[in-house]
Amino acid sequence: MTSGLDAEYEELRSTVERFARSEIAPVIGALYEREEFPYSIVAKMGEMGLFGLPFPTEYGGMGGDYFAFCLVLEELARVDSSVAITLEAGVGLGAMPIYRFGTEAQKQQWLPDLCAGRALGAFGLTEPGGGSDAGGTRTTARRDGDEWVIDGSKAFITNSGTDITSLVTVTAVTSGQPAGGQPAGGGVPAISAIIVPAGTPGFSVAKPYSKVGWLSSDTHELSFNDCRVPAANLLGEEGRGYAQFLRTLDEGRVALAALSVGLAQGCIDESLRYVDERSAFGHKISEYQVLQFKIADMEARTHTARLAWHDAAAKLLAGRPFKREAAIAKLVASEAAMANAREATQIFGGYGFMNDSPVGRFYRDAKILEIGEGTSEVQRMLIARDLGLPART
């Protein structure tokens, strides 16, 4: 995979590249400025099969694989990250947990619309007071006959409040522990994952966040107050929700690394175009070595980060352990995206500080990549632990 793309992968990559340039690039600036969700673009991606790319055809998918999905994310993010994260969250956090851990009935109920892009799923893990400590979940779910009764709140949940959001999978303590309580002897309480359909009484979606970046993606805080769903909405085994989400996050880090590489590459694309068009002091600015070196460093960072996510994805597809490689890819790629966005903005000068400039959007979108789906500090912790270094006690 790292020595060149097979013909099928290359055809997919080039198709999505053309789509991003022709369908997303002309309209995304205005959508971004209005903080408007790109419904028409999402519908077109659904028609292309992008939301069903890594799922079997029996559930309405395209029968592709996770590497192909990550290739798509990289190409979309070369133009815009709001669109890319909508796809990443819809597939990796919305549909994938149902495919990985759901019953056959759950898959048949939810996956066809999710794979077609007619509906979006969301994943309710992060909490207002929890941040990176997902094991400290305070949301609870108790059994009442043949129902789960959910109480609590979730924060920063992508795709959770759109007109086409169909479900949110929520993590909640189901062990009978008090909210936020720890089981005897320490460790993680029994956390389960439960599917909550949109519109369920007791499930409330707050107004959209006022964000620094990703302005055309959908992000909300969610609250659950005596929210009742059927017992059959349990996703996977009771008490295994935390372990399921760790797997989901490992895969998600590979996807977010690919998205980060796309943003980093987009910074190079725009910078090369700009230095060839712009002149200063009687010369094209592409002739100045200081700018040549900036772009060379940007290319080196992006190339290295791309190799990292390719390696992680190859291990994932081969069924080999990939937690360390996923953390490395996410760490290296997100930091490359942030560095490239900073340098591209510097190359563009005042134009880079304008919201209608692609690199202005790249700069605003890059920082969250070092935070979402595990901060850079969490990635370093995971790498250190996988190397056998002691965990903090």
C-alpha cells in the first residue's frame, strides 16, 4: 500500500478528487461562512456510495474496505474538513459500531439508510466533565422492565442534530453504580452502549456550538432525562460498551489521521498555486528560498504522515494489532496538519487571514485534529504504554 495504489484504489481516489474539486470547492466557502450543514453535498456523497463504502452489500454497502474509506477522507479533506468529518463520523462513529457489535436485527434496521447517506448516526461518548476520561462516564442507564431508562449528558457530538440524524449510540453506566462511581477495587465501571433513536422523548439536542473551525459540520451537546428506549436497543453485550468504544476509537484514529493528511496536503496544494501566481520585489515569490524551504518541510511532514496511516490501515486490514500504529498515525498526521496550516497561512500573508481563503479555513480546522478522538497527549500515553512503560498510578 505504501509503494503505490492499486488500480482500483487509484480510480476511487481520482473520482473523489474530481468530486471534491467540482462539487465541494465552489460552494463550501459560502456554506462555511453561514455555518450551514452541507445537505446537498452529503446527498451526493450518499449517491456515490461513500457512506456505505466499507460495509457489505447485504446491508446496502459497497463491499469496500477501511483503507478505501480512508483514501476518500484524505481526498475530501484536501478541499474541506467539515465535509470530511461528516463522512468520517457518519461511517466510523455512526454506522461502524452497529456493524461491528449489533444484532442482525439492528443491522437490518439501521444500516441500509446509514450506508445510503439518507440518514446519519452519531456516537455519544464524551461528557461535559469527562474529556479524555471516557472511563469516568457519569451517564447512567437502568433497566425498567423491557426498557432502558437513560439519564445524563454528552458533549461535542458530531452529526447529532441534523435533519437526517436517525440515531445516537450512547455510552452509559449500567452496573448499578452511582453516577460517576467506581466499582470496588477501582477500574472502569460496567459501561454499556445503547442506541437512542432521534426524537425519543427525554432526548434533547442543544443549540449548535459556536466553534472555531469545522463550521459546516454539525456538533451539539445532548441531554437525556428519563429517556426510555427498548431493551433490544442495547448494542453488543451489557457492560462491554467501553471495550467496544476503544476498538471504535482505534479505527477512528486511522481515519482521522487520513483526514489530517488531506488537510496537510491541501495546504501544500494551495501554497504551490499561490507562490506561482504572486510576485514581490520584481520576482515570483516561488523563487525565494525561504518559501521553497517552507513548502519542502510541508511536503516532508505530509509524506511521513501518509506513510504512517497507510501502515496502520494495512495492519487493521490484516487483522493484526494496530493500536500503537493508529496512535502514531493520528499523532504525526494531526501535528503535520497543524504545522502545515500555520506555514500556509504565513505564505499567504494577509490573504491567509481571510475567512474566504482556503488556507484560512484550513488554519481554523487544523487545531481540532490534535484534540478530537484522543488528544496528542493521549496518543503519546498510548504509545508509551504499548512500549511497556509503566502507567501512572
